[in-house]
Amino acid sequence: MGSLSSSDRLDFAAVLRAFTDADIPIPASGGWAHAGMVRGRGPDLCWRLMDAQYWASPRLARRQRIFIVADFGGRRAHEILFKPRPMFQIPPSRGEGGMPAAQDHRGPVIEAGGRVPVVRPFQMFRMRGAANDRYHVQFRDSFGFADDPFPTLLAGGVAPFAFWYEDDPMGGCIRYPTELESERLMGLPDGWTKYGADGREISGVQRYRALGNSIALPCAGYIMAGISEVLNQ
């Protein structure tokens, strides 16, 4: 979503002009809306900022990306990108041998009266700065607050997080999300990035890179469903 405001909002204007081959001015408001349309003599074009957390059940991690649909043969882009459709249903995770995986999300733990896990984004830069300056309070704050946003999955590196149980804060740990957890955050099937086309197992570094560069499956599924609808009308 940063392209909507980067380079004084000129970057997104350049993207729209590249598709339409027309001079598209920046809106009079001075900023780009999170959804819009360009209609003229060129292709019918729509854009929309979609956040993966609102497009699937169970809910995914937050991942905001701009999607553009250009119809070069008609005026159906708005039907593809703006029409309401059912929420993407993510099937339950499967364990070894195709059996359902153990249910370890927060809801059942609370209902059963068991131990409640606490997960917080770990602020690596905050921790390093506090350690160098011997600021004890800031060092403890590096374990994150309830309203701190988690960093997005990136192709260039994986961010750690803090984990502990509500009744045992001293027994927690700092760790990185696994490749499997990262796949689930994107709405992908378990093991989707584990093997290449040749059947060989892909390294963890390359799997993280692929996931950091990818888009959330429910958002792509919504758009592909729209394309299928308009092509079969």
C-alpha cells in the first residue's frame, strides 16, 4: 500500500499510466483512494487495496496489497474486483497421514480452562538499543504490547516473536515462525512450498523467500473467481 503515497503519490500514477497509456492526474484531494476506477478509450481498469485478514475464514494474518484488474476487451473490471462474493474457506490443517492436526488455537484452550498462550511481536531493534544503553524498562518493552503490529512476512528476512503462557511469563521464549506456520498465515495448504517441480525438497531460506514474495491465497482466489464469472456469463 506504500505505493499509494510514495514519491509524493507519483509512483501509483505511473502504474496506472503504464496500463492505460493515458495521462492520469493525481486526484484533487491530493491522495489516492484505496479503491478506484479508470475508464476511457483504453482498457477498463480498477484497483483495490485488499487486506488478507478480512477475506478468509478462519481469519488470516494482516497483509495489505493493491490489486489491479484491467479488462482489455470490455468494461467488466468492476464486476471482477468490486462484486461481493462468499468468504474464502480455509480447510482445517492436516497432520501426518492426512489426519486432522491437533487443535492448538486460543479458543479451545480458554474454553477448556487450560493454559492461555500469549504471542507478541518481538521488537529486535528496540531490544538492541535498550541493551546497548542499559535501559532495563525499554528492554522489557521489546517483548511487545498487545496492540503492537506484527511485521509482515518479507522475502529478505523473518521476524521473531515472543511466546509465553499467561501463568508462566518467565518460561517463555523468542522464536521465528516456521515455514509451515508462514504457509498457514498466507492461507496456503500445508507443505505448499516444501517441494519443487522436480520433487526435491526446497531449503528453508528459499521457502521463506517465496512466501515473503507471494500474495495471500484468499485475495487471489476472490479475483480469479470474478474472472471466471464474467468469462462464463
